[in-house]
Amino acid sequence: MSPAPRRRPPRRSGIPLFRIGPITVAADPSWFIAVLFIGWYYGSALGPQLAPGRGATIHLLLGIATALGLFASVLVHELSHSVVSWKFGKPVYRIRLFLFGGVSELSEEPDRPLHEFLIAIVGPLTSLLLGVALVAAAIGLGLSLDGGPSFAAPGRPIALAGVLLHLGIANGILGVFNLLPGFPLDGGRCLRAALWARNGDLLGATRVATLSGKGVGLLLIAAGAVFASFNDLFQAVFLALIGFFLHAAAGSSYRATRLRHSFGKATVGQAMTPTVVAVEASLPVDRLVAEYFLRYRYGAFPVLSDSAPVGLVSITDLSGISPDDWPRLRVADLARPLDGAAVSPHEPLHRAYRNMAESRLASLLVVDEGRLVGILSQRDLQLALLSQGAGLGDSLPNE
């Protein structure tokens, strides 16, 4: 017998770790690999120097503590973006940590060049100030700038001072790196803000900043090749990976901006399909297949309970479930909850597109004051693009 299916929330990359007020901090699986790898690297490099004779286990723990401190610094960097973004009315509800750092997921992009600049610049400035503070703390604990003890007084926390010194240097590097004029780095966003303010053309400014971002990515890849020629494989691989990531991120960020520009000021209510075929939550799954999926040929249906929308069921929710189990299961057993799958008809269409992309849903329910008033599908998004005179060259979210 197939295992009973579970309700699935809207899928978003990352594993939630904790919350800071309204902001959820999540981590990609790559983040855990990065903590272990950076921990091993720092442990092997710093451990023998700061804790001589303490053994490999202590050295590894020291390295992991340094890696966690590094990502804590990245989190502070992202929180600074979030605070300023909230100040300008663009809430940040999620910060995602991954292999190469972190990203603050803004609910909406800034709509003024000055706001864009201030949200972007505060991150590198925070990292640089944090770096100076950590280096000062390390020196205060008795470490010289070359990483060695500046005195031999017993009881001084030299290991802690060494960790703080390296975290201070890492924050300085993080701040300077993020100032590079390559979109979507903070420096690239500052460049875009300056061009946007000068020419009044967001899309054109994004195009220039994107080209700069791709150029910075290629330079990092080339720098990695140089390090490889000197047999410094760690630096070579690290720089090359960052270069490839930045090059790809620049392109995807530009495509997202172009799509937002193409949707213009259209709202969900203008693009949605108002005639909706819905299913009851109590309907058996075998009837769902026969009477809805096979009859109407739609990929997803809203789910109602006592005439109120409660979720969305799509054909992909049937995957992994044996047809023998269909008669005993109900639509409610498969449906995704309404949270994350619903949007207001007054919402800007570009924001609904972003919600659809983040949740990886093929359709969103359009709900107004608790009533189901329509459904927004990928086809509706494509038609909206055509109505705005845009092409369909950019991919839309797929289920």
C-alpha cells in the first residue's frame, strides 16, 4: 500500500532555522556543507596556531566556531539591508543563507533610486564597521595584527582573540567584495541606482549593471585560473565558483527585472480568469481525476469547504499515489493550504508572478474578502505579457 500523502505547504528553497521578529532565517542545504568545509579549512589553518597541542577535534571545533561566526556576520549584513528596507515600506520576511553568503528576500523591489542605493550601501558599510570592531576586540584581547600573541600573560583568551581577528578580516573582505560594481552585488545595485537616477530608466540601468556583474564574474573565474596555476586549489575553486554564481545571478536578476517591467502596472484582477471550476475538499480523489482532471483538462483546481476557499490541488499532487488508493482518499488529503497559494485581485501582477515563482505553483487562487473570485495561471501571465506588448522569451514559473 502506498504511504498516506501529507499536506504540503508552498515549496520554497531553504530550511527554516529561527525567526528574528517577523523575519524567518532559512538555510539552503549548501549552507550546512559550507559550515563544515569552512570549519575544516579554518580548523586546519588556525587550530595549530591558536590552540597548539590540543588535538584535531579541538582544532575542528575552533574552525566550526569561526565558520558560524562568519555566517553570523553575513546575517548581520543582511539584517542591515532588512532594517532599511522596512523603513522604506518594503518588508523583508525572509533571509536565506547559502553557500556563498546570504540574501534578503524583499517583498518588493525599491521604487526610487535613492531607496535602492541606501538599502544596498548599508550592507557593505555594516560589514566594514563590524570588521573594524572585531579587529579592535582581538587586539584588546592581546593579539597582534599578524595573528600572534602580543604578550605572554597567562589566562588571556588568545584562541578567542585569533577567531575575532580572522572574523574581522573576513568582514572587511566581505564589505569590499560587495562593493564591486556587479549586479546583483550591493555595489552593482548602487551602480544601478546611480544610472537609474541619472537617466530615469530602470530597465536600461539594470542592463548596464548586469553587464558589469557578468564582467566581474568572468574576472573572478580568471582569478581562480591564476590561483590554480600556483597550485592554490582552495582559492582557485572558491573564486571560480563565486564567479560562475555571480555571472548566472546577474542574468537571472536582469530577467526578473525585465519581466517586472513588462507587466507594467497591471493588477491580478485584470489578468485572472474569473470563471473558476472548483472542487469540494470532501470529494474522493478517484472522482477528482475522472470528473475534473480528465474532463476539464486543467492542471489545478481551487478547493472549497462550505463554499470557502481552503487550498489548491494540482495534477502533480497525484504523483507517488497508487490509483488503488484514490477511492479512499479525499481532495483535502492532497490539497496545498491556502497560505502561499492565494493572492488579492488588487495585487500588482509582477508581485503575483514573484509569489508564483517562489512557491513553484502553476496557479494561484484569487481571493477577495474571503471569497474566491478567480484563478491566475501561467497562461494568464503569458496573455498579460502579450497584452503589454511584451514577448514570451522569459520563462515563467513551472510546477
